[in-house]
Amino acid sequence: VRMLQQLLSSRTRLHRRLFFSTNSKVVGSAQEALAKVPSLSGITIALGGFGLGGKPETLLHALVEKDDGVVNDLTIASLTGGVDGTGLGKLIEQQKVKRLMSSYVGENKTLETAFFQGTLQVELTPQGTLAARLQAAGAGMPAFYTPTGAGTIYAQGGIPIQYKSDGSGEALIESDARETRFFGGKEFVLEHALPTDVALVKAYKADTRGNLVFRGTAQNANPDAAMSAKICLAEAEIIVEAGELDPNEVHLPGVYVNHIIQATMNDKPIERLRLSEAETDDNDGSKKVVKGGRGRIMRRAAKEFKDGMYVNLGIGMPTMASNYIPAGVHIELQAENGLMGIGPYPASEKEADADYINAGKETITALPGASTFSSSNSFNMIRGGHIDLTILGGLQCSASGDLANWIVPGKLVKGMGGAMDLVGAPGSRVVVTMDHTAKDGSPKVLQECLLPLTGHKVVDRIITDMGVFDVDKVGGTGMTLVEIAPGMTVQQVRDATGADFKTVPEPIPFMDDEE
């Protein structure tokens, strides 16, 4: 019996060695992996990554090095537009990209120049929608409905995709209108799945069978990109033999991955180093106090936090409001690029981790009990109404609850990022923080927004340096001034506002102006 057991055990070990050695998906280099793709011309490529986090730089660099005759007319789907001089930014600079499908392109000057000169097509897509379209392709779902973008130019059509090259500023190609349908009295937008030819993704760890493990917010859209593609090429910082990964730690099963390479470009540059020491007073170590109108906005915004809330904060003033969370109130902050449980900024540059960034690409830490997840899962919890409160900035707000904060036609094209998803989510409370007037003194609170909308009838409350307005986004009865800044009169607020509003009975409560 013992001899039989030994023989069976020996055969099992031999079988495992033969199986794993002959079924390894590991190839020797990025160039060898790219050679597995039948053609690199005129194809659609899904890229993992958000900002510089989780970008497959080794594979991108190999793509950059290929001749223009081999790589050209690419359509790239990427959450963000990359940065100048590296990876995706370099491909755009080489004019190998015909169309970029992205949610945010504001960090790439080369891209912006090419777009306005008419040499690059840019198809702006809400971040959660882009991730969901990739995931849907991998799940065999041809289309789906989402509340994101309903009632805006995104759904109605007319967003410039390509400008004329004559410098006239006129659009050559504009986005088409999307089909919409009402469910339960709310408008939803039909989105089609986005199948791609190739995916380039970056993992922290992989085994030889293609199972992938990601780290921190570097997971982002990497799983969604991988799922969408006919051929997925993955690079990993660490590659282990099949069987060395605990099945419970695998984020993406190897069935979605065709070939794996050892990542050789792992420098992981940090796009925006943000340290907690920059938020403290040099004299006593306490948190710096922001004074003036913007400080008033941040302090008032913090009063929106209620104990136990799940909250998403936009960059700028909304994020700074977290410095003023009332005593006894505990909230969990979500980053739409894949983290629930954002902690403080790292204490030092040594502690900063490029694999942990927020939606503004700033370095962050994770609190005990935090969790990480893919971009599609992040926006599932947003669209599903599981985020209690969203606070974000605005360029303009209307008396009916419209918000505009993502584009100035012909001048500024950064993209909507995840804002359309956040404000369109059913059941989530939306608070907008912004200066009451623009730099030229013109009102930013208007009867109707003049800029393209981020969301239609989505805003519950507007907090400015002059006051706090509640908006009846459902009943349509307009705005009510419920708090006023100390030293301001109602008439002064009316003079600075481009919309009619009611007031609560006198005396109107003051905004807290304690510093």
C-alpha cells in the first residue's frame, strides 16, 4: 500500500510539473508579448491604470518603440489621458493614436494641443460608464441602462470629438445622441458594451497561469480592461509558480489573461505628492486653518457629515472639508478609483505609496478596515445608491438643481471624470461647494446654467462664501437661502446671484464663521 501511495504521489508531482511547465502563460519580454497580437494597426486597446497608478508602462514603452508603420490608427480606451512624455502620452505625441476614449484628459498638454488642432479624436465618457462598458463586454452583455449623464449634453449629443484642423474652432465630428428610457419615473441612458481587441494591464503579482493580484488603488480599471479584450497582455512586478497564490487572494482569474511578462519599469512615479505635514501649522503641529470665504465654505461643508456616512469628496475644497469633521462624527471616505476608507495624507515622502492615491492623484493612506476594489465595482456602489453623500465643486449651479463643472466649450476640456456618475446616482445627497461669483464678478448661481451640464436636477444644497441654499430638485420650487455669511445682507446676496430665491423666515441663521 505504501509503495502504491508513493507511486501515485510521484506521478501527481510529475503531472503537476508537466502541466505547469507546458501551460505557462509567461513570455520573455514585452516585445515578444506584442508579437502575439496579429496586428497593431487600427485596433482598439483597453489600458488599465488611473493617472500614473497601475499603468502597464513596460508594455506601453514597447508599443512606443515600434515603428509607425506597425503601430498606427489606434483607438485607446483609458480612464485618464496620461501625462506628457511617457506611456500613453508618448503614443499620442507620436500620433499613433487616432481616437482616445477617456473620462479625464486634463493632465496632458500634448493631448490638449492635438485635440484642438484637429489631429486627435477625443471621446469623453463618464468614468463609471467607461469601466462598466468594458466590464459588460467581458460579461457578454451587449448593453445596459445607467442614470449617468441623463439630461445632459452627453446623452443629448453634440460634444466635440474632433475639431477642424483649420483653426476655426468648429467641430468636425460630434457625439451622437444616446437612446434614453424612463424606469420608475427616472430617465436612464442606454450604453453599449465596449469590446476591445487588446488589453494592456498591470498587476502587482501573477502566477504562471495568469491569475492576477493587484495592490491598493493600482487595481482601478485593470480587471475591467482585461475582461473586455480578445487578447489580454499583463505585466506583473512579481511572477510566481502556479499554486503559490492562495485562490482567495486572486482578484482576476487567469481565464481573462493570455500572456504575462515580467514588468521591468517599476519606478512608480508619484503624480501629486501630498503629505500630512503640509496640512499642519509649522508652530504647534495643529491643522492649518484656511481663512476667508473658502475657509467658511469648508467649515460649513463639514457640517453635512453625519456619523456612519459613506462619503465621496471631490478634489479641492470638498476634500479639505474633511479637516473639519465635527467631534464624535465618523465617516468613511470613498475614492472612485478604488478605495473605501481613505486615511490622512502620508506623514513623509518615505511613507508615500504610489499604489495608494485618491481621485485627484494625490498620495493617501488607508485606514484600518479599508477595502480596495476595481473601478467598475467602485461605480456600482455609487450608481447603486450606497454612497450617502457626495460633495463636489462647481463652475455653475442653477435654481432647479442643475450642475455644470466639467467643460468650457472651445477653451477648457478636462473631462467629466466620475462627477456625472456621482451626481446622477439615485438616492445620494449632492452638495456643491463653490465661490459665489467668478473672478470677474459674474454670478455662478444662475436661473439656468450657461455651460454644458454635469447633471440635470441633481443638486440638493449649494454652499458658497455668501450663504447656503437648499434646492428643490424634485418639486421644482427653486432655491431657498437657509443660512447667510456673517456681515452679508440678503440684498447683497441677491445682487451677486443670477437667480431668484426665497429665504427662510428672519432672522436668517448665520453660517458658522469660527476659525
